[in-house]
Amino acid sequence: MTDKTTIIEQINNRAPAFLKMLGGHVTDIDTDTTTCIFEFNISKEFCHSVDVVQGGFITAMLDAAMSHAVFIGDHQVINVSSLEIKTSYLEATRAGKLRVEGWVIKQSYKTAFMEGRVYNEANVLTATASSVAKIIRAKQ
């Protein structure tokens, strides 16, 4: 069994370039609740209206946290392809450090239902998402 620190390190080492561009990395996982927590350090380069993070980047961060929750909960999964994502913007998400949590609500062999949340540095909930994704597994 691989320990939690090693899993987090492996995920961060394999992170796609866009996560690094957004200053993102996994800070915690919980395999029992299939939860993945990212920290993002968003610069003003990803903002409009001075320091308000553009909504597409918020959705990308939520999608990353939710899909990684599937990966940490099932090691046979090799790809998670979003079929639908709904993002709700509760208030302006501003540049700076953000905590983005994603977790699996229900999962079958081929489909996962997930939810996610974005919190700012003051721990204020600024956005939520729900998603349905197709799961691709390693051939056995």
C-alpha cells in the first residue's frame, strides 16, 4: 500500500502544464471519502476587472479537483472525460491563494458523479460545481 504523501507527490509530479500555470498542486487526499484538495495560487494574468478570476479558469480548477478525486479512489482509472460540468459562481473569486476541493458522490464502472467547491484565503465559498464524467479504465 502506498502512503498518502507518496500518492500526493506522484500526482503533483505528473500534473499537466495548465495546473502548473495556475499555480496548482494537490495538498491533501482522502481515499475513504474520495476527496482531493488542491491549492492554487492565481496571478492577475488569469483575471479580468483587475483581480477577478475569469470563470473558465475557475471551472478548470474545479474540474481538476473533481477528476483527481476519481483517480485517487480507483487506481484502475486511466482517464476521466467530462460529460457535463455545471459551475455556480457565488461571488467574485479574486487572485491569490484558493483551496479547491473535489469529491466523488457516486461512481459506477463507467461513470462518476462529482462535486467541488472553491474557497478563498478567508475561507469564503466563492464557487461550486457538479460534474458527470465518463471513466476510462486500463485494459485488463
